[in-house]
Amino acid sequence: MSHSHAHPPAKSGKAKARAHSHAVDRKTHLARAEAQCAEAGETLTPLRRRVLELLLDAGGPAKAYDLLDGLKSVDGAAAKPPTIYRALEFLTRLGLAHRVESLNAFVACDVGACARATIFLICDACNSAEEFDAGHALVDVSEAAARDGFTIERTMIEAHGLCAKCRAAA
Ligand SMILES: [Zn+2]
Ligand SMILES: [Zn+2]
């Protein structure tokens, strides 16, 4: 399978760690998120933005509970789990973040936003989750479903295994 995302080399000495290298920098990422929200007639509130920032900083799958500490430091008040879940639900709905069901975690979209078809390659050794823009790979699924009269709105495939780095280290 060809890798359809542009993955420029990471800035620091992590050139080989492709799994976590984001295709766009943080500023661009947040600007795109703003635009995506505006386009959807939604608002990227400071809280939603902060949660997205925390996901970007995590650089990989993060559990909602782990994000709570980061939220606390913003205004000093303790954020409650429902608050962060609502923000994550919002980000997921707009495709700005994805829920990785098998890890019970969330990850910022690698390319900014993609709501329809995503494949995650999840390393069981280091828990990295590399995102593929899977549109082309899932056309068959979509067409087969359409023949059954089913319209797929969203497809998420979570593939588990060992990333190249961990394989090399094994
Ligand atoms: Zn995505
Ligand atoms: Zn790994």
C-alpha cells in the first residue's frame, strides 16, 4: 500500500520515527481546525482548542483521563471528565480527532481533518498509531455496501501489529 500522506522528516533526531510525525505543524494544524469548524458552522471554543492542543502534544493515542491534568493547568480549576468527553466528542464529530476504539483513546487527526475513512496501524509494543488516509483502500467496502443498499458514512479500521521501529528492536 502506498502512503498517501506527505510525511516530512521530523524536525529533531526522530527522523526514523515516522509513526508520530505529523504532516503539518501545530500552528497550521490549529488554523485548519478553526477553518474546519467555521465551515461546519461550529466554533472551536477555547476549551475545544485546548483539548486539541493536548492531543497534538501527546503525539499519539491519549486517554481522555490523561488529558484532564493538562486542562487543569489552563485556568487552575479542575476540569471534569464530562467536560473533556464533550470536547472530544466534538473534535471526533468534525474529524479533527479520531477515537481509537481498541485502545480506548483519542488521537489528533494526522492531516487536520478526515471524517470518512481512516485506517490506523497500531503498534502493540509502543502504542503508536499511524494514520493512513484510507479512502482509496475502502472504496471496495463502500461499493459492496452500496450494493446492499447501505450508505457508509464513516469507516475506521484499526490494524494491530508491530511498527517498523519496534520490529527492528525486537
Ligand atoms: Zn484523520
Ligand atoms: Zn512500535
